[in-house]
Amino acid sequence: MNSTLKMNVPISRTSLSEEEIDSVLGPLRSGWLVQGPKVREFEEKWSAFTGVKHSIAVTSATTALHLSLVALGIGQGDEVIVPAFTWIATANVVEHLGAKVVFCDIELDTFNLDVKQLAEKISRSTRAILPVHLFGMPADMEAIGRLASQHGLRVVEDAACGFGTLYRGRHVGGIGDVGCFSFHPRKAITTGEGGMITTFDDELAAKLRRLRDHGATMSDLQRHLGPRPYLLADHTEAGYNQRMTDIQAALGSAQMNRAAEIVAERRADAHDRQHDLAVERGVVERAHERRTRARTNRRS
């Protein structure tokens, strides 16, 4: 009698230590639940790991992309080049600003932007390129950056899956003008929902911090630690409420204490699965890594 073995294989399973689970109790007991000291701590650890000067925590990778485009002045009548194979949010944020999405096809060996087709997508209305490091595989940032420089374009990296991914020795998200990361439960570091923006640009970072917090010139934490905590901040521009809470940040910050271990575990798991299942894509990935000197976090 023939029997069929049935097995449910989840796309991912969140793994948290007891210390990480307990970390969320700190803000609950302190009474500081909104964006505060734990968000600042998480941002500092993120910058230390990625090597990018500024990290700005927000509510999701989608809002990270949205705020980045707003801060760069993308709007009505502008065109933004987006890979034709990506999560819908990459294109949605462009549409929400009244700009036009221009899709560019992908390379079949990396699932990322095909730089050979990228140049022909650039027009007089193009303002930005939005490369995606899909499944943790880095896009060809050298070629993308070269084209962007030639045409005076901004580069916003969708690094939602890119934590732990290096491109020619540099962490993704720190190569373009800004990088945007996700903390969805399927990602290497999770806060349930949440995102992070990274940049080396001091002026842009200050603008992003204002925009996430209703356009306020200082955060609640800065105000409470300052000499006049009873005065509300000035609001110099129309911002948004896209702040991460300290409850979320406590969880993210706790995981950053073993960030290198988490990335190493994912790489090891992916290697074992590729070997056991003889997945052809593994051969392609290794060839891509040799060609670009990139190192994927093997998010998929």
C-alpha cells in the first residue's frame, strides 16, 4: 500500500531567545512606551553593525521608502525606476506621491534590476532609481551608482531583506543615498512590524527624523532630557506619524546583541538546504558572489 508523506514547511519561523522575549517588559515597566531611549539604543546598534552613520527607526519598510522619497523631493510628474519583480510596496510608495513607476526587467540569475536594460528606462523625468536587494541578494550597485551619477539621479535602496548582506565589503543600505530595511517577522531581525532608514547624509537624516515625527524639530526624548521639557517642539513642516515604539525597539535592540550569530545561522541553514536538495540556484548564487564580491544573507 502506497502512502504519501505530507509535510508543512513554513516560509519562516521566528526564533527569539528568552532574553529577547523578556526585553519588551522593560518599556512596559518603565512607562516609556512611545519612541524614546530604546529606539535610540536600537538605532545606535544598527549603525554600529551596518557601518552607516545615521539610522532612523520607523513603522515599516514601506514607510521607510515613503519617507525617503518625500525627503528627496520626489513628487508629481517625476519618474522612479523600480524592478519589475518585487513586493508591491516598492511601487506603491511611488504611486502615493503622485510620481510614475517605470518598471525595469530583472536578471534571472539574481532576480534584481538588469543594469543592461536600466539606461534605456531613464528619461528627462526620471528622478530616482529604487533597486531592491531581493531575498538578500545584493543588486549591482556599482553599475546602478554609475548610471545615477551620470544622470544626476537619487538612489533609494530597498534593503528590506538585506540585513547582513555585503556588496564589495559594504553593507547594503549604505551605498545609495538612503537604504530601507524591514523588521517583519520573516526578516533576520524582527520587531513584529517596523523599519529602518540608513544614510550618511547629515542633512537628510535630520529631515527624515522630523518627517517621521509630525515635522517636529525635536523628539519627545530630546525634549524631556532638555532644560525645558514642559515646552512642546516647533513643527516646521508637514510631517507624518511614523515612529517606532520603545516596545518594538526593545525587542530589536535585544536581537542586535546576537546579530552576527543570527546572520551566520541563516547562511548555514541555507547552505544545508541547497546541498540536501541539490538546488541549482545555489550554484548561481555562488557564481554571482564571486563575480560581484558580494555576500548574501541568504534570506530566502
